[in-house]
Amino acid sequence: MEKNVFIILPAYNEARIIASIIAEVRSLYPSFHVVVVDDCSRDTTAYEARRAGADVIRHSINLGQGAAVKTGIAYALAKGAEYIVNIDADGQHSVAEIPLLLAPLFENSADIVLGSRFLASKSNVPPIRRVVLKAGILFTWFFSGIRLSDTHNGFRAQTRNAAQKIIINENRMAHASEILHEIVRHDLRFCEVPVTVRYTSYSKQRGQRSTNALHIVRRLLWRKMFLE
Ligand SMILES: Nc1nc2c(ncn2[C@@H]2O[C@H](COP(=O)(O)OP(=O)(O)O)[C@@H](O)[C@H]2O)c(=O)[nH]1
Ligand SMILES: [Mg+2]
């Protein structure tokens, strides 16, 4: 029987590339639903995504990637999704690798599957980004007690049940840490699979600045000290 899979792409100003990613998903996996959450882009992301055949939800102000992931998941759950995949909309992730993330879910050996660029040697991670990401891994180990090889990768897949349990409150990039915290809190079964993250001139020109990691750490420590 066909599985009800939703692919969610949080997108901000990705008009140049979004249609090609959607086309690839639709040609490789015709039965999957594709949802783009356009976070009030200043370009024609929403138009391009709709034209390429995705369901498009648009935030009327820019809220951040975490908020977009949350919106996309809520939409997919409301539409009856059984499996939900998150993938970046800037072409850094490989659409062809989606089945690697779904396999452990289909076998019922995990509730959530996390892509890891450090389990495979295929990713051309720039040196500074590598150091920041490795620091993030250590920080996550301290903060959430979860030991992973890659903690800030937007390529992940989860079951409906996991998506219903995981609560995202962090609107911006700290949501990646928050999801890991939620995995521990709900004792969800997780695993990592090797994925490729491509660093292209397009992605590097637009991606997060490494200094943003400091804001994430500050925010999470603040939460740990005062809100938990
Ligand atoms: N919804 C939303 N998505 C964003 C925002 N900023 C970035 N993104 C998307 O999130 C994904 C990853 O963002 P990016 O800046 O490339 O992060 P990096 O790859 O970790 O440097 C891409 O698909 C972006 O389009 C935002 O403010 N809102
Ligand atoms: Mg990126």
C-alpha cells in the first residue's frame, strides 16, 4: 500500500532554485505531497513553488525557519500525513537521498531519522562551518544529553506520532536543538543516516552566518536557566 508522505520545504528567498527542487521531488516520488512554507520571501518564491505544483503556505511576516517547519508540520498532520520529511529549499540536500531517511521509519525501527553530513565523507563542509558544527554537537551533548554526529541538519524525517509529540517553540534556527531536546523528553526512537550536504556558491552566499551559532547558544542557555 502506498504511504502517505509529505515533503516540507521551509523557504526564504529561494525563487531561483525552489522550482527545480520541487520538480525533482515530483518526478522521483510522484505520490508524495510537496509543501513549501514561504516565510514572507521578498522574491517570487511562493509563485515559483505554486507553479511547480507544491502546496504553498505563506507567512505574512518573516518568522524564521523553525516557525516555518512548525507551520509545515501542522499542515501535513491536518492533511493526514503518516510520514513527514523536512528538507532545505536551497538545494544543499539531495532529494535522491529521501528514501534513506524514510527506510527506518517504514521498517518501524525509528520514530525520527536525522541526516548526518559527518557520517559520510561526501560533503564539502567549509572549515569554519565544520568547527562551528562540531561545537554544536558538543553543546547538544551537554544541553540535551544526546550524542549525535550532526546536530544542526535540516534534513530529517519523522512519523506522524513523533510529529504530534515534538513541540517547536523556537521560531528561528534554535529549533534544531529544540527538536533534539524533544526527542529525549519523549523518549523517541531515533537514528542517524549519512547524507550529503552540498556547499555551493549559491548556498554559501545566502546561508546562516557562523556567528549565528552564538545567538543559538545564548538563547538555549537562557531557556535552560530560567524556563525549565
Ligand atoms: N521559513 C524560513 N526559512 C528560512 C529562513 N531562513 C532560511 N530559511 C530556509 O531554511 C533553509 C536553511 O537555511 P540556510 O540559511 O541555508 O541555513 P544553513 O544551510 O544552515 O546555513 C533554507 O531552505 C532556507 O530557505 C527564514 O527566515 N524562514
Ligand atoms: Mg543552506
